[in-house]
Amino acid sequence: MQLVVFDLDYTIWQPEMYQIDGPPKLMSIDEFRGKPKRKSSNPNLRSIPPGSNTIHQNKIVTDRRGTPITVFDGAAFALSEILRMKKNEMPLLRVAISSRTDEPSWAYQIMQWLTAADGTPLSKCFEQQLIEISCADKARHFESLNPSV
């Protein structure tokens, strides 16, 4: 059996949790881009950042100020590849999260919305009993993960 453990901040996504202003929310792409409600020749629309795919079509995850929360391309691909490997050649591979934050509920919400490269919600990329998201330090996270492994 093998265990792969990921952090969330600047490993899976950006920005870091402490940089997020308020709880995460889903924002329509039109609202994010600043698309006017009526036809206009406004060429100053914001582009959609890479890694902003969610389980909801035409929506991205932002904080309350509209800062996008995005998955790194490499992380999105790695998680999809790990899921493929678990199904095929490495069924005993275990995948965990160890992330320190003052706002665990925000991290869980973001994981439910953002997706890996294959469209799988991040929350489904990890085994529930192997998710350690709390104010505790990494040493405590690994102590908690150890009995589960």
C-alpha cells in the first residue's frame, strides 16, 4: 500500500486560504468578466483564469471580492492520473490531504466545487477518512492520518 499526501495551498490551488477574503462563492463567468447586461463594445472584459473549472457550468469559484480560486494545471492533471491509476494498476494507492487553515469549512466547500482535469470534484479525489484540514500543524495531521492507513 502506498500513500500520497497533498497540501491544498499552493500545491492544489491558489490563492492560499489566509489570502481569501470571506467565504468562497460561485460567480457566473459573465459577472466575473464584467460583461454588461446590454450589448456594448466594451473590450475590457476579464479573461477566465486557467484552472477555474467547477462542477457548475459557466461558474467559477471566487472570494467575496471576486478573486478567483483556481487549481494548478499540474495538480489537476496529477489528481486525474492518480484516480486513473487507482482504477487500473494501483488499486491500493491511497490519497490524502493535510492542510492547515483557520477556515476548514471554506476549504471543504472549495473542494466540492473545483475539479481535477477529468472533471472529478476535488472532494472525490481523496478518501474521506484521509482528509485532515484544520488549524493543527502537519505533525498532528500525519498522526491522525497514520491510524487510517
